[in-house]
Amino acid sequence: MNGYPKGICMGVMALKAGIVGATGYGGAELIRILNHHPQFELASLYSSSRQGESINNQYPHLTGCASHVLEEIDAYRMAQELDVIFLAVPSGVASQMAPELAGAGCTVIDLSGDFRLNNPSDYEKWYKKSPPSSEWSKKAVYSIPELCKEKLAKDSLLISNPGCYPTATLLGLAPLASNRLVREESVIVDAKSGVSGAGQTVALGNIFCECNENLKIYKVNQHQHIPEIEQMLKAWGYMSPITFSTHLVPMSRGIMATIYLTLNEHLDEDEVLQLYTEFYEDSSFIRVRQRGEFPSTKEVTGSNFCDIGVTVDTRTKRVTIVSVIDNLMKGAAGQAVQNANLLFGMEETAGLAMTPFYP
């Protein structure tokens, strides 16, 4: 079982953290964050295929910073030795691994999509895989911290970290959608991502010659993040399907979600901006831009920020929202640590108060 009570900040006493899937891009970002975290100690790294190798073999840039040897996955031993496990593994793998780890008493933060959807048939349809255990799907807590903080209980053993596109999209929509100000059948999301969002899988579409000086749409009307976004929107009372398009941009990291919608009552631009500012006034990682200002992806690179710009077109009566994140940080590893901070009663910003790197 865990060495410390959940939900209690242990001051200077370190809580031990492990990462499964440490050789992926999300895993590398978790290492970067946890290596400097004031209260989590990065104790162990795990791999299903590269046990006994140093993480420096995969990531030479970690030499002198993290020199862990990749260990074999042993749920019982991990539960005895660690307080939290971050699962940075593909969908379909986490569904098998997370119940074993959480069942052994270890808190799990799952970065995959396996436990994000309430309906098993939706998972089967969109992910093209067998659905995870219904027991653990019901126990899993889906958490975008700014929107779901109240769901995190001290005894939660399995946290489902949101997807990168849903994070940018839902944070952009939340102030209006949660206040039921969005007209049905009006939401269109035009989203673009850097190549790291595809992970390290070798595929023709992801190689340099295919991506460089190119912009392409992919998974048209088929992206697995669509039901995740619609699930949250339905909880806010918006019941229509959305139009959601994703594009690959020739950059390493970053997501921009440009969202178009129609309001169901009249609000001018100042009123909409005031709504966004007040909605996120206590959210350390959300930066709402001033009137006429719109964020770019480089302005959040390497950070856990989500920057949002919004405008109302008096000609068309439509709202345009621009929401940007770093897909490996706020879209994955940074948000996972943010959830862990909240779960263990730490400052939400612990280990995450990073200035974006620029240019």
C-alpha cells in the first residue's frame, strides 16, 4: 500500500513516484518535471521491453540529470514501494495495467485514453479496441483540474488524464458552455498539433520529408478525442455533436484549437471577455488575453499554461475562441503532475511554475 496518506501534503518528506513508459515523449516530460519537483521523488522508471537499460540510452540529454535504469513492471512491488505511478503508455495497454496497479493499492495517473469515456461502446467504436474493465472505468476519475477539481477525492486510486486536444478545446469552451450560453449545433473546432502528438511511432506521415513545409488534415470525422469532448459538453447541457477537425503542423510541439460558435443570447465582446476572466481568475495556468490579443503556440512552449483569446464578430454574431497549449505539458505530463499535486494535497503549481521557453 502507499507509504503516505492520500490528500495530505507531507512537507519536506518526499513522495515516491514512478513512470511506466518512460521512453516516450510524455515519459520524458514527466522525468523533466519530477526531477525538479519539491515533493515528489522520481524513484523508478519502467519499461515493458527495455529492462536493464539506462534511460540515458534513449535520452542522452538526461545524462547527469536522470540516470535511472529501466525496471521490470511488477505491480505488487511497485505498490509497496511507490506512492504514485504515472502511466505514459498507449491506449489498450493502460487498460490492462492500471487495474492491476490500482488494485494493489498504488495511486495511478493514466495519460492514455483508456478510462476517459463513460460508455464502453463509445471506446470500442472510436479507439477500435476492446473496452477496459467496467469496474475500473466507473472508479476512474476524469480530471481537467480547472474544470473537475471537485471530483478528486483523497481515496481516488485511478485518475484519467485528459487528451491534449480535449484539454485545449474544453478549456476554451468552458466559460460559455458551462453557463449554457452556446446555441445547439453551432460548435466547430479547427485544431492543429505539432508532430510529437503522434508519439514515436514510425509512420510515413510523420517523417521529416512528409511533414516539413506541409500542412495536412487527418482523421477527418474520426478522431478518438471527439467523444471525450462531447461527453463533457453534454454534462454542461450542450447536447449536439460537434464538428471537429485536426491538422498536423510541421513543428515539434504545441496545439492551437480555433473554436467557432453562436451564442444563444446577446453578449458583446467586453461581456464575453469579462466572463472568461472571472471564470479563470483562480486558475494559475489559464491566461486570458486582453481584447484584440490572440495567443500563439510558441508563447506556451515548455510550460503548463493554456492561453486563451476570444472575440465576438458583430457582423456574423459568432464567437471565435483561440486556445493554445503545449501538447506534451498541459496536454499530457504537466497536467498529470497538476492532478497528482491536487490529489496529494500539494500546491497545484508545485514543480510546474515554468516560464515558457522562447523563441
